[in-house]
Amino acid sequence: MRIFVINSQAVVRAGLKVVLAGFVDAELVGEASSVDAALPVAPLLGPDLLVVELPLSGADLRSAISRLRQGVPSAQIAILTSAAVAQDLIDVVGAGALGYILKSEPVDSVMIALRRVSRGQYYVTPELEHVFDRLRRARFPPTVLEVLSPRERLVFRLVAEGVDAAGIAGRFGVSRKTIETHKCRILKKFGLDNTAALVRFAAVQGFIDGAHQEQDGRAGTTPTD
């Protein structure tokens, strides 16, 4: 894992650096004290995981995660926090983070969580699993998505949110052709013709904000790949 850490306290960043040094599959490629400081630097370092520690000084949480996703699209995002706050979980997952991890968890558990997130899998601290389960059921109703495999569901979510095949392939560490195959299967299962139809379907089903779809339509940027 190539990890970039964002935390306002230098001593905390130094402590995490020491922890990561004890694992052969983890490399700290960079660090920053804020999202603003991270955005110009992180894309140049090629991380596959952004570890963001809460609180974020002077930053709106949902907005901060959205900016990181846009600025470093190849990286997954994991949140490290000292307190399990349900609203924070809802905000970060809604903005695109995959991990919400308590710093009080054992180091080995934290590393397992970071590995899962780096592979494009969700991890939520056990204290808030019940909140995440409700959130996931509301966002991905089983009556609609039960026909998809777990990987297809992730691809569906990312395509619906406007991430192209190359970006998805980079996140999962697979070829673009593999993602295109997943997308073709999703379209076939839902009886859809193309990506634009998938985005409209996702908006109607409530998986994405309909206002976002309308804005894309006005700008003439509806995905076509």
C-alpha cells in the first residue's frame, strides 16, 4: 500500500509513520497537515490510499472528502478517528470514503482495515456497523442490486457517480478491459443500453443526487464511455 496521511498535528503524523514502518506492505509516500496542503502534492506521489485523521481543522467533512476524491481519483480514502460519530460516518461514506476506523482499535485490526480499503472494500468500525448497514440498505436496496455481484455493485456505484473505466480500473488495480466487462454485464442485467442510461437509472433509484445528473445534462458532460 502506498499511503498518504492527512492530519493537522505533526506528532500524530510521526506516530503513524512509525506504526506503518513495521509493516512490509505499507509505504508512507507523503503527508500533509490539511486537505488544502495535500491536494497539490498527493497526486504527484501516486498513493493508492489516503488516510485522513479527524478532526479536519476548518474543513467541512463531506466537502473535504469530495475534494480529495476529485483531486486524487486513483486513491481510496480511509478515515481515522478517536470517536465513533454516526453523522460523521454518514457524511464520509456519502462523499465517497470507504473506511471509518477507530484509532483505539488494535494496530493489527487497523492495518487489516487499511488493506481492505486500499483494495476498494468497505470497512467500518464495529461500533457503527449497525449505522452502516442501515445506510447501505437505504443507498443500495437489495430488491434492485441483488442481481449484481459485490464487485459489480462497486463498479455500478462508481460509474453512476461519474468515474470513468480507467479511473475505476486504477482503483481496483485491474485492466480497463476488466472494468468494461463488468459494466457490460451490469447494463445487460438492468436492460440498459449505455452509461448515460445507467446514470439516469441510478438517479431514479436514488443512488445518486438527481440534481447532479441534471447539472451534467445542462453542461453536456453526460458520460459516454
